[in-house]
Amino acid sequence: MFFIRKACYFLIGFFYFIAKTTSAQDQRIADSLAKIYHADTLHGEAKLELLRNLSFNENNNYKKVPQIGNVVIHDHVEIGAGTTIDRATLGSTVIHKGVKLDNLIQIAHNVEIGENTVIAAQTGVAGSTKIGKNCMIGGQVGIIGHLSIADGVKIAAQSGIGTSITTPNEIVQGSPAFNISDYKRTYVVFKKLPQLERKINELEKKTGSLNPAENKS
């Protein structure tokens, strides 16, 4: 009986180990399908929130503010290499379902990125900005803090976003960014500024020669 009891305990333990290992492997596979983290990805990092307190700090040193929030990353999110997501000061930094973040992106504290939004490399999003669903943000875009970006907005590469974009599905470009159609028309004029300046100078000389009395004055 003693050996039979020992054999039963061994078999129970063995099958429990197999079941637990299989379950853990299944969970890792599920996690890998849901969230993909590339090399050197950091999330939940405590950002360097500094205050210069000139009134109370006689040494004029920076004072670090504790970051006690967290980061929430939903399913089917992909985060590229070298991308950093800061934990919230209070509350949560939230990356919603289906978001794709390229390499070398900075997501600051309390940012919220809506479902299926994609962001290209070297973009920085400052604290507490809310980005809507299905947005497309090009590389090297800078977005200041405490803004709202509407759903479906597209931001061209190297644009600077200094105000909220409230119109859904709008396409913007430039720094500061504005509607892409207006930007293209403006850029055509911008490229011709040297020629326009020469023409203006020539016209001023001609009009001046027509008004000699005005020239004497």
C-alpha cells in the first residue's frame, strides 16, 4: 500500500506539472499574439518629471515628482524597438487595441492612443495628449501636451502639432501643421519667394522713376 500511495502521488504530481507547463506555454503564445514587443522596448518607465522650486530650494535644484500611475496596453498592440512609454503621473497611460508603434517613439505620461492608430518612427507625443482611433501619424512628428486629436486624422512626416485637431479624418502637414491642401498651395508660393522679392524690387524702382517728386521727398 505504501508504494502504491507513493506511485499515485507521483503520477498526480507529474500530470499536474504537465498541465501547468502546457497552460503557461499557451498563455505565452496568446500573449505573443496579442502584444509584440521588439528589442529595447520600455514601457511603464517613470518619466523625469522635474519642478524647479525657486521659492523653497535655496540651491536652485530640480525636484523629482513621483510617478505613481501605470501603463495599460491592450490586445494586438505592436511596439517597435527602442520605443518608450512612460507611466502616468496619476491614472494610466493607455495604448488601445490594435495600435502599431514603430521604432524610437516617445509616448509621455497619461497619453491615450485610440484603437488601430499607427505611428511611424521618431515621433514624440507629450504628456496627457489624447489621440483618436484609426489615426496615421508620420515619422518625426512632434505633438505637444494636453491636446486632442480626432479620429481618423492623418499627420504628414516632420509636422509639428501645437493645437488640437478637432475635425475627424483631416489631413495636416507642416510646422505648425494645418490642412494639407492649404499647406501645398502655401508651399508653392514659399518656393517662389526669391523671385517674388526680385519682382517687387523691380516694380518699386519703376514706380519710383515715375514719381520723381516723391523720390525727392
